[in-house]
Amino acid sequence: MGSSQYVIFSLGEEEYGLNISYAQEIIRVPDQITKLPNMPAFIDGVFNLRGKVIPIIDLKKRFDFAQNERNADNRLLVIDLGNMLLGTIVDDVSEVLMVDDASIENLYSEMVSIGQNCIQGICNMGDRLILLLDALKLKEEVFQNN
Amino acid sequence: MINLSELNSCKILAETIADYIPGGIMFGYIDGDTIAWVKSSQQFNVELFTVGYQIGADTGTMQTIRENKTIIQDVPRSVYGMRLSIISIPVVNDSGNAVGAMAIVFPKIHPVAASFNDFAPILAELFHEGAFIFMTDLTQVAYRQASPKFDMPSIAIGTKITTDDLPYKVIQSKQPMEQEIDESKYGVPVYVTAYPLFEDEDVVATFGLFLPKVTATNLREMAINLENSLSGISAAIEELTSAASEIHTNEQSLNNSITEIIDISEQINDVSTFIKEIADETKMLGLNAAIEAARAGDAGRGFGVVAEEIRKLSDQSKSTVPQITELTHNITLKVDEASKKSHSSLSASQEQAAATEEITASIEEISAMSTELAKIAKQL
């Protein structure tokens, strides 16, 4: 049985995990985000990360979650998608967690397809349920409209 | 003049009327220079004048016999122990020569003295606290009248007048006088007054009375005590007033301290905000370090542990922030409470100060009354 590390962050009340191998870094939400014309609402714009221009999406907007005011706890989780970097605005990044593969439950495939969801599985930690994001599906989802 | 042959008729007349003369009377027949017959009233008698007594040559009676004429003579007290009026009428023989004299002796009494025993008991009763009424002649106490409520046992009939006594001074000055005497002389404080009694422009006696001054003296002492107590109360109230103003000052400085405490707890909040920022920053550092360690694979494993510890540490420091915030919030609440209490104690002390002022005003009134009372008591 293997295990892998996940970066745990929150969107509203829910906890999400992203395999650490896709995580590039965590920074504060930049003050200056350059908006782009004719973009879906969940794309906030682009910003300059040490010379590279990378797009920023708001995951809560994308997932149709209730919006709340951004505050000092909001973080930008920069995801490495191989050939590109993607900034995702999350509510808070709480920890890096070692997750046993055994504790991951896969969702029924029907449910996944209904939502066209990028949820890879649910990590059942007993008192907490962590939704594990599939980074590659997220990439597909995010850019499927493009 | 009386003829010797009429003498018996005169004696009968005298014996008949003697006891009907108010104030008393004494008759005597002097044969040559010796008393041969006397008749005295029950009320009045000169003991010296008895049958066989030889009268002095310098007396008015002897002068009557020598000069064969009626002589009326006032005899001072020094001669027979009491003042007398003596009328001497020559008694002549058939040839018209005086052989003796019929003497009629009246006690010479001042009208006040004459009626003393009638009016003094009534007068003595008229005084609320009783009175002691006296009359003196020029040397001693002649009459005394005590009342049931008040007596001067040391003053008896016959008590000599000394130069310290008021009657002596009255006799000397011929003026009415009054005097207050404290209890050291007679055992009780008394008020004494004396009036000169004149006869032919000469002072012959004094009349006076003693009044007890116990009530007035007590009243005066009480008034003085009252004044003293009141001034003590006034002093205590002044202390209260100054204490109230001290409370006021303390309250203000307490309020200043409270404001400072609130400022300081705000500063603590600033510091805790700063701690939170550092904790957030440290947490991000830890998370990024964990990501880097994961990328480094097995080589980064040790670094990953350090990164996790950094993150935990940052969580711990961050968790102190709400504690600090709660503590400073509690401080603010308690301080507010203290401020309210001190305000209420201030208003209570101000009420107290107002009440104190009212008391002071009342005390001043009472004080003025007690001064007035002392004045009245002094006049009693």
C-alpha cells in the first residue's frame, strides 16, 4: 500500500486536497491582477509571477460556491500542470498531509460524469472528509470552454 | 408734764393700752435717776429697763428731769442693742419741780423690717426655683426667710456681715447692688441682690434676696457643651468634605489610568496582529518548504519534517492570537466595569458631598441657636 502527500486547502466549509506533485508554491493573493477581456467570470485575470505571466482562476466561482469577501487569509495556490502554471485562489491552505491510498474512496463513476467533476476521490479521515482534486481533469475542466 | 398726783392714773392708762400698740411699747417711771415702775407690752421689752436700774446722766430722760421739759430722743442701736424712740415727760411735784420722768419707749423699726415676717414668706414662694430673703442691719443679719425649695443654711440671724458680703458694699455705696456667686462660696451657684433701706437719708439696713442659679448654670453649661460638640461635628464634616474631594481627584486619576490601560490593550492587539502576520508568513514558508521537500523526493524527506514542524509552530503562534485578543477583550470589559463602578462611586460621593453641605448648613443653624441659648442662659 502506498501513500502520497496532499496539499490541503479549504473552499468555504469544505476541505480539498491536491497531490503535492502538482503544487508549485503558495503565495498571497497578489494585489494587482490584470483582467482579460471576454473571459468567463471564474477567470480573474493574469499576473506576473517572477517574470512568468500566469492565469488566475477562482475555484469557488468555478464550482459555483457561495462567494465571500476576499480577506488576508485567501491564498494563491500555484499549480504546476506540466506545460503551464495555473494560479488558483483558495480560502486557506492549512497543511501538507500524508494520505494512505487505503483511505481514499472513489466516487461512483456515474456521479462523476453527471457533474463532469474533477474530483478524483474522497479521503475519509474519520472526522473530516477531504475532496481530492484531479489536477489534470481540473485543467481540462478549466479550459474546456476555451 | 405730768403732776405727781396724776402718776397713778397714767400708770393705769399705760397698763391698759400697752398690748394694743402695734409694734409694742414700754412705759417706765423714773424716780430721780432710778426706774421705779415699768410696764412693757408682750411684743416688746428692753430687758435692761427693770425696776432699780439707774439710768445714765447723759440720757434724754435725765435731761428731761434737769430741764423740766418733754424730750423725744432717738437712741441708736449701739446703746441698748436695738434702735429706740424714747419720749420722756417730766413728772413734777406740787411746786412745779421735776422729780422724775415718765418714759415711753417705742422700738424704732424700719417699715420693711416691721412687715418682713408678713411679706417675706409670700415673696419667697413667688420664685420658681425658690428664694432666700434676708434683711440686715448695719452689722449683722436681722431677718431671714427661706422657701421650701431653697435655703441658705449658713446665713442665720446674727451672722456678722463681712467686708466681702454684698450688704456691706451696699451700706458703703448706698446703692442697690447685685452679684453672681459660683458654687465655691455657698455650695450652689446663686444670684444675690441687696437694696439699701434709708431712714432720714441714712442707710439703716439692707434688704435682699438670694436666688438659686442651678438651672441657669446647668443651662449655660449645656449650651457651652452643645457648642463644643457642634464645633467637633463641624470639624468632622470638614474632613468628610475634603475626603469627598479627594475621592473626586482619585476618580479622575483612576479614569486616566483606565484610559491608559485601554490604550495599552489596543497596543497589545496591534502586537498580536503582527504576531498573526508573522505566523501566516511562517506557515506559508513551511508549506512551500514541504512542497519543495516533496519535489526533492527521498532527499527532501528530512527537510519535509522540518517544514512540517515550522508549520505546526506557526499554527501554535497563530493560536495565541485569539487568546491574546480574548484576554485584551476581557481587560477592556473589566476596565469598563471598573470605570462604571468608579463613576458610580464618584456620583455617590458627590451625593454625599451635597448631603454634607446640607448637614453643614443645619449645623450652622444649630450652632447659631446654641450661641443664642448660651447668651440667654447667661442673662438668666
